Amino acid sequence: MRYLSASKLVVVLALFLLQGLAFAQDFPAAPNPPRLVNDFTGTLSADEVNQLEQKLLAYSDSTSTQVSIVLLGSVGVYEISDYAFQLGEQWGIGGKGKDNGILILAAMNDRKVFIATGRGMEGVVPDALAKRIVNNLILPNFKTEAYYLGLDEATTMIFKLASGEYKADEVMSDGEDNPILGILFLLFFIFIFVVLPIIKNRKDNNNHMGGKGGGIDFWTTLLLANALGGSGRGSGGSFGDSSSGGSSFGGFGGGSFGGGGAGGSW
Amino acid sequence: MKKILIPVGILLVLGILIYSKAVGTYNQFVQLEEGINGEWAEVQTQYQRRTDLIPNLVSTVKGYAEFEQETLTGVVEARSKATSVQIDPTNLTPEKLAEFQQAQDQLSGALSRLLVTVEKYPDLKANQNFLELQAQLEGTENRIAVARRNFNESVKGYNSTLRVFPNNLFAGWYGFVAKGYFEAVAGADKAPSVQF
């Protein structure tokens, strides 16, 4: 009974606190299906949104750094910086633990913009540089209503600054333990498709050796093709992905924001 | 003999139950308190960062001789006052925290006055060194805000755990006391109207 009453009290208290804060309606829910570019205002054309999405997606795929763009009407009484940090934190832009997310937030009616850098990105995009990106690339373009151009140039500059800081987990080209993993997989497949059939075939003599042999070739080919494809993607991945145009974003990773970044108004 | 065994058994079971509950609660308090200590360290780091930026700012601004000396001395004085108020993380009482916040907010005020007067000096505003310092200072203020919010959230979790029944009894026995919050900045209580 004691446990029950205590836990009930905690629940009631938590509900009470949540109600008082009323956070929920101030921040849009994370997009579903997940997208890196979210224009709630209709400022950008569908084509422009798609182009930015593919550009950011290709970068996220090849480096794991998630750069997200959000355009909304107004941030109300919030400081735009504060709103950006809380939104980035709630959506979890960037990888968990790496915190390599960047949020470019623009409040169109407030005419304010802010680049919030995740904790892991503060080193490569320090506040002073974020400020310069805002002042030199975003604001002049936004003043002339060239919103797409401003965002395009800003993201390109961020990519330049951030390139080489983080590598995607999936890209197996330069990891030290990855060859070992590959060899283990190879041994595993050899065991399953070569050793086991041989043992099995020893017992009942001349069975379908031909059929099994075909199996070996198929699996080995697949494996080799995978290995080659994986290493080949390492360097030129971004170009290949952006031209394909059909891939979709897998979702935000749970990155955290500690207050890095800079902003301005146009 | 058997008649004695039953009450003894019940007492034993009750004793074990209370003991395990007491230990669990104590450990929970300790974990929450450690969380707060971590957040507090972050708050102090960011305030320290701001304190470290100020000498650079002052010397950059000083180069422009016509600059008002009053505003500068105001910043320097507020800085030395803010650094004199230090809190031990084990003693984060509401009173202590309010004192700390007051000293730091005074420095914030002096700094923003300085940045406002700077608007009158186009040469200074065009100075690259000053612009970088200004960006760093703004970034530090942002980090302070985030660190303070995280700290407040940790304290909220700790305080609400501490005050519910039966934890309040245990807290009294162990000597855990409620901790202070950073007060919201004036104007933060207005109803927000966000448009997506």
C-alpha cells in the first residue's frame, strides 16, 4: 500500500508540473515521417524543400552529422536561441552521445534566424563562425527574400567547416576493427555454406553437390559485392546519393544542445 | 513456543521491508543529488567562462579612448563581486542560490549596458576582435541559460521526490533538504504565443 500511494502521488505531482509548464503546444512534434527540412510556413517551394532535404540527407548519410532546417512563423515570447535549443533537444537532432546536430531555425514573422550547434559541433562551428555564417550568408539573402539561396549557402559553409569531424558508423572503409568483422563474417559464411555441406555430404555420399556448389558461389559473390560496395561508398557517397533522389531520412538520433550557436535578424 | 514465533516472524518481515525501502530511498536521493551536482558544475563552468571573457572585452574596448569609463568600471566591479560569491555544491540552499544569482545578474546587467553604449561607437563595432568577443559573449549567455534550465529541471525532480510521502520522512532522517532554483528572468511568465 505504501508503494502504491507514493507512486500515485508522484504521478499526480508530475502531471501537475507538466500542466503548469505547458511545453507541449509550444513546440511542434518531431516530423513523422522524419524529415531534415521542415517548412511550416510554406516559404520555400516543394522543389526547394526537396533539394535541401536531399543535400542535407546526403551529408547526414556520409558523415552522420545531422543538419536540420526549420522555418516557422513566430517563436512567441521565447528568445529565438532558447527556442532553437529546446526544439533541437526535443527532436534530438544529432546522434546520441555524439551530439553532432545543427539546427538552423528561422522565425519568418519575427524576421529572426538562429544556428544552434549541438554540444559535439561547438568545436567545429564555434559561435563566432556561426555568427559570420548568419551575418554574411543568411541575412543578406533573407533581406532580398532569397531564402533558398541563403539556406543553401549556409549549409554548404557548415559542411565545409564540419567535414572530417565525424564519420558515419555504417561506412566501413577506415575503421580498424571492421576488417576483422568482415573476416569473421566470411568465416561464418564459409562455415555455414562450405564446411557444413561438406560434412553433411560426407555422410550421405553423392548428393546434390552441384546444387550446393551453386550456393557457395552465390553467397560469396553477394558478400564480396557487399564488401566492395561498402568501401566504395566511403568517399564519393554524397554525390551518388544526391543524384538518386529517392532515399529518405531515417530519423533524429537523440542529440543534445548545450547553448552553442549564433543568430541575427533581417 | 509457536505463539511467540508468529509475531516475531511478522516483525522480522516488516523490519526487512522497511529496511530495504529505506536503503532504496536513500540511494535514490543520492543519485538525484549527484545529478544536480553535475548540472551545477556545468552552470559554474559557463559562468566562469563569461568571467574569463570579460578582461579581454574590457581591454579591447579600452583601446577606444573616448569610451565612457563609468560603464567599464561598472563591469569590472560587478565582475569582481560576482567572483567573490562562490557556492559549495553541497550547500545549494535557496538563500545561497539567490545570493549567487543576484551577483551574476548584476554582472549581466553591467555587461548589457556596456554592449548598448558600444552602439554609439561605429569604429569599435567594426573591430573584428570586438565582434568575435561579442559573439562569444552571446554564446556564453546562451550556454548559461541552457545550463540553468537543466539545473532547475534536476532540482525539480529532486525536490518533488523529496517531498512526497513517505520519502519526506526518510529525507528528514537522512538530512536531505530541498534545494534552490534559479528564478526565471522577468517577463518569462507571459503567456507564450508560438506560431508553427
